[in-house]
Amino acid sequence: MFTEDDAKERMNIKVSEAAKVLGKSEQFVRIGLQRDILPIGIAVQMSSKWTYHISPKLLKEYVGH
């Protein structure tokens, strides 16, 4: 996991890292963000590709650490 200092320094968590923290697949995280049902960040569709922003603070609150 990461500390409060890490969260302050890092503005975005990678999908792979969030999946590991959650114990889920990367696909789970992507779909959850795309459907706006995973409250840890946002997904924005840029033409045919998606861009993801995962907040360290929201991820930490979501997992309860």
C-alpha cells in the first residue's frame, strides 16, 4: 500500500497498481471506472481509447486503509 506522503506526491495511480491494491483484475478496474460505479477515479473516452485517472486518496478511502 502507499502512505499519505505518497498520496500527496502522486496525483494518479496506474490501473495495474489499483487492481493489485483491490485484489481485482485490471479489466475490473477499467470497466468499473468506465461505468462510473467504482468511486476511485474517472474514465474518459478519447475517440476509441479510454484514459483513466485514479486518485490515491479515493483509492485509500475505498479500501479502508
